[in-house]
Amino acid sequence: MRRIFSTITALMALLLPAVHASAAFSADDRYIVRARQAEKENDPAMAISMYSRLLAEYKPGAPKEEQRQYADIFMQASLLSRACSRFLESLEFASLGLQAANNAGDRELTMKFLGNIGNLHAIFDDFDRAISYYRRGYRISLEKKLAKSQYQFLMSLSNAYLATGNIIAARECFQKMQLIDYRDINMSKFYNDYLQGNLAAASGEHDLSRFFHKKALATAIADSLPAETLINENWEIGKSFLHTSKPDSAGHYFDIALEIALKNDQNGQLPKIYKSMASLAEMNGDSAAYTKYRRLEQEIVDNVFNPIGYNSKRNQLLEYEEMVKDDTIEGLNKKVWIQWTLIGCGSVILLIVCVFYIILMRRNKELRFANNKLIDKNRELINAEEKNRELMDIRLAQYENLNEDETAAGSAPAADNDTDVNENKTNTEPQGKTRSDEQTKSQYLSDEHIEILLSRIRKVLKDENFIFNPDFSLNMLAQQVKSNTKYVSWVINETYSKNFKTLLNELRIQEASKRLDNFKDYGNMTIQAISEDLGYKTSASFIQAFKKIVGMTPSVYQKLSQAKSEGADGAGAADQQ
């Protein structure tokens, strides 16, 4: 499939057209003016020569707008060079243009250069590198939602995969093409037939391949597609006849392809045609014709595809190889010593790794044991807290019953449940006097009111609608119990030996621990879902609070708890912490 992508060159130009530099950039540059004039006069060689002068003028550090203008010019020069089969110059323009497009931050222009460079690498049979550029361009086309470019890149990828023998990947690209709404029906028909012909040929179905390529050829003729497509389709049909041992028919189509190529100066297409004609001559036993076509093939390859500086680069490589050869003897003397040194170093490193592994395993085992103990302790604390709350509820209930009995016996009630605690002794507070927390109890709250206030607080703290409300605060609690934040805060501190925020966090984390232990009802809930359900605005704040109270993260707790429930020790879960 040597240089099969020369055919795609003209088609790619339909989807990735050359763009023109802005007038501000070209007006003052004599090389661009002369290049444009040469193009108008149908002198592409002079135009390419003028564009080449810009390569030395390009400045990578120029402003973005100037970078974009350079990229536009280099794209135009690259496509012109490629159309003239001056592929190395085309690659040089495209490589510098890609740099300019990247510097300008123009993603779509970058995508076009990636496709162009991919085509040029494919022309030189470097299909792996071509695939790399096509895939990068395809990702940008997906990012920009450019259906037309997506279609083109998938077609190029399919051909490149076929050239590397990866038929499965080629078929996947072809199937993706069918899902894209390609608005040009005639071109879509040509591409589909063209690729199906190539896929059939790669699978050894040459009669089927010929059928599709003949359909593609008919479309190319009817729609007046570029000469490259006509050359390639005739060549593909000739190849299918060659593979099915029909030399006369093969020769007919090869002759047509050769005639079109020579007539249109498509030198880049000649090597594959000459190579196929040499194979045909070999099949017919015509050694003279075989030698002739192989010689013509080689001449075109040398003249068209070999870079001007290739011999210089090759000589540099030979000089380097000679230098390496001179150093080989000295290197051999050191080789044994280096090998033994590497073996010794490797052994030491392996020993160190083994020691660290043993230490790490022991540490993990201790950590798992400690975490399991933390889980047991947390469960015990939750049970103890629940029992304490039950005892406190019983005490408060007895106190309320006693008040009810005294009321029934005719005694005046200490305070009704609906009494606003703020309205009691608060009114007797001396004006301008600063009160301490101890004064709060001794001077402004009676024991009866403390019990009433505590009873109300506990009722609110049992209500999930409050404690799991993300906006629940001390002020909201004070409003619910008909008191003020100072009294409520004092009662909570005296009763629970902690402030309101700590108490609220503990209540929420206790409920979280229960849910993480309850795999039947909450096993499918994520940590984030549980945290939101319990009133935390962010999962990060929930994880931080859980780790502070329990001693491990919720995910580790859940995994260890599940492992304990299943009779395991939770191995490996601690590593997640």
C-alpha cells in the first residue's frame, strides 16, 4: 500500500482547506506578494520558492495574531507543495505551521495541520506516526464537534490501520463513520465504496473489493473528483484483477492509471503504478518489462520522495556508527564490570524492597487491627450514648409527671411547658451587670426552668428534620425551645460537657456510623449521598468530621465494618485511608 495516501491528499483538501493570511500580514511582505503573483501566473515552483523564504523569517515568540497569520501562510504553502509532489517541503511547512498554530492557541487550525502532517507521514509509509497525528486531530474534531472533520479523520485512520494490518481497528473506524451525518451525499457514497473496497481487499475478498472500487470510480467520474482519485481507483481495480490472476484486465486498468498520472504530472502516484506493472510483468514472465518498471519505480522514488538533505543525514549517521565502532573495544572491557555492578545493585535494591515490604505488611496488619478496635469502640460508644439518652429521657419524664401530680394536688406549677424561658428570671437581671456562665444558672435560671429547657432541647435533637437540616444552628434551636442562645448553650454545656456544634456533629456521625454498618438498607448509597442526607453541605466536611470523631474515614469504616460482618478482618481496606 505504498503511498496510498497520495489519493487522500486531494480529498483532504476538500475538508481541510487552505486558509489565507490577513491583508495586514501579507501587504508588507514582498515574499508573500510574489508568491501570490506566481500562483496567479500558474508558476507553483516560484510560489513555493517565495514561501520558503518565510521559513527563516518565522519567529516563535511573535504575538498570537502574527502566529496565526504565519500558520495560515504555511498551510497554504504546504498544500501547494503537496499538490506538486514536493512532499518534503510540504512537511517542512506543515511542521512549522503546526508550531505556529499551537502558539496562536488556534485549535481548529492545529487540527488541520495534524491531518496534513498525518497524510504526509502516510505518503512516506510511516503509518504508525500517521495514526498518531490522525488520532490527535480526531480528538480535537470531537472536542469542537466538527462532524465533517471527524468523518475525514476516521477515513484516514481506517486506511492507515489497514496499511498496518489492523483490520479490526479499520472496521471500527468505518463503523463510526456511518454514525456521522455527512451532508455531501455523493462524497459520502464515494468514501463508503472506497473504504469497503479496501476492507474487502485486506480480507482477501478481491472480487468484492473490485465491485466496490468500480462503484467508487463511477462516482469519481460523475462528480469530476480530482485526478488522484481516478488514478487510485483504476489502480485498485487493476490490483484486484492481478490478485485473481487476470493479467489482461489488470494491465488495462494499470495503463489507464499511468496515463492519467502522466497527463496530470502526478509523480507521487507513479511508484505504486510501476511497482504493480512490474508484478504483472513478472506474472507474465516478461523479465525485460519487469526490470524496466522496477527501474522506473526506483527513479521516481529517488527523485520525488528522498529529501534533499537525506544523504547528509545518512552520512552523519554513518560517522556516528564509526565512532561507536571505535568505542566498542573499550566498552567491552567495561561491560563485565558494569554487569556485575548492576547485579550487585539490583540485589541490594531487591533486599531493601523486601524489607520495606515486610515492614509495610506488618504496619498494615497493625493498622487494620487498630481500625477494627476503633470500630468496636465506636459501636460501644454509640450504644452507651443511646442508653444515657434513654436514662435522661426517663428522668425528664419522671420530672414532668411529678410536676403534673403537684399541679393536680393544687400546687402552683413551676412553669408551663409553653412558657418562654426568656420571660422568667431574665426580667430581674440587674441593669448593666456582666454575667458569667455560673451566674447564668445561679441568678437567672431555676432548676425547674433548666429541666424544662433541657426537655425541649432533647425533643428538638431527636427530630431528624432539625438535626439533619444543613442550616440547623444554635439560634434555630433557641427559637424552637423558646429561649435564647446563651441559656441553650449553657444547658448543653452543663448537660453534655460539650458545645452545640460538637454535639450536633456527634449526633450526625453516630447516625452515619449506623448507616455505614447497615449494608442491607444503605449499602447502595455513596458516601456523598449519606453526607448530604445527614445535613453536611460538602462531603469533605463530613469526612473531616467523621475522621475526627471515629478515627478513620467513612469509606475505610464501611469496608472494615462489612469485612467484620462477613467474618473477615477487613484486609486491604486500611490501605485506602
